[in-house]
Amino acid sequence: MQGLDQLKYDADGLIPAIVQDADTGEVLMMAYMNKTSLAESIRTGRTHFWSRSRRKYWMKGESSGHVQEIREILVDCDADTLLIRAKQHGAACHEGYKTCFFRAYDAAEGQWQTQGTRLFDPQQVYGSK
Amino acid sequence: MQGLDQLKYDADGLIPAIVQDADTGEVLMMAYMNKTSLAESIRTGRTHFWSRSRRKYWMKGESSGHVQEIREILVDCDADTLLIRAKQHGAACHEGYKTCFFRAYDAAEGQWQTQGTRLFDPQQVYGSK
């Protein structure tokens, strides 16, 4: 497998990118990149994504300062998913948790249970947005 | 956030599920679940997915014996991505590597470089499939 042109983007030109904390191994979030945001991520060393809901480019941390410094970019065997190992400044989740995956399924209760503690108050970081 | 009915599936009824090794923290693979395969995963304690290319259900390890015993199921803040922590028997990747993410991008060369070593020979495990 050769360079970046081997990646398989979906019908919308997107590829899912899992972000993992390079130091702790925690899975922090998953978001979508396209060709342009991947190129920008490589150029700057910081994660850039395409927001499907807002239909715009965004850099992780652009509002909060909680940027992700890219240490390594990996691709899976099918070349249709990226794994990005990064140093996370602050917290990955806009709800104030270190990782976006802060709810675990409790099969006995049939409910999602919050685990982990908030590192910041979203209202203080993002204001009224 | 209450139970499983809070999950947001895409237009095809699918939700991406990242699988992480519960012991080592390695991200092993990403595949897609639908409501039925998630229910089957919870019921059996082993990961079941929906194959978009083959249009069928599959249990990880059904051919190879390399099953994934589920330890924990987490959901992200948007409720549209799952993270499954599992004990991986054998190797996750059908190409014989522990993880499907065995190629890292070498920006200097502009190429994907294989890292990690094969744990098994795919031909021996999967035969001529």
C-alpha cells in the first residue's frame, strides 16, 4: 500500500478518524475527515475534521484551546478508517470529559451510566455557544 | 441518557463500533453494528457486526476462532459511535496482525509503512477464502 491516495473515502468523501491519547491509550473521540482536512492535519500536526452537521471544517480545540498534537496516523487493513494517536491538551469532549466515551452500558439496568469526571465546565469554556 | 434506544443509527441503520483491547488498550478494528447485531453482542458477550460489503451478519472469530469477549460497551457524547472494550483471542485482523491498524503514515516518504508483526498466516487460518 502506497501513499494517501490509497485511502477509501465514503460516498460523501469522508473517512472516519478515531483519535487515541498517545500517552494513556484512551480512545478520545471519533470524527470525520475528508481529503482536505487530512492534508491540513498532516501539514499542521493538529487534527482537523469535516463536520457533517455544520458542513464546515473545524480544528479540534479551535474554540476551547484543547488541541490534539498528532504523533502518529495509522490506517486499517481496508484503508477506510484512520487511527490518530495524539497528545490531547485539556479534554477531548465538549461536555467537559477527557474522552467523549464517558458512558458505559449497564446491562443489568439497561441504561448508560456516566463514568469519569468532568475536567472542565462547558459553559466556562464555550460560553453560550 | 437512558437505554439502547437512545443510540443514533445512520441512514442505513448502522452505528460504527470501535473495538479496543481491554488489556493492552490497543485499538483493534472498527466495524458496523445495527440494532440486531448490537443486541446479539450484548446477549452473547461476543462482538457481532453487520457487513456492509457482504450484506450479512458476522460474529468476529466465526471463521478464525479469534473471538472478542466483551468487557464493556461505551457510547460517545453524540450517541452515534460505540467503543467496545474486549478480550481479543488470537488476532483481530484477518491479515494476521494483532490490530487492523498496522500501517502508519510516514510523512517524509509519503507512504504507509507496516509496523508490528504477523501473529498468524491468513492462508492457514482462513484457507482459500
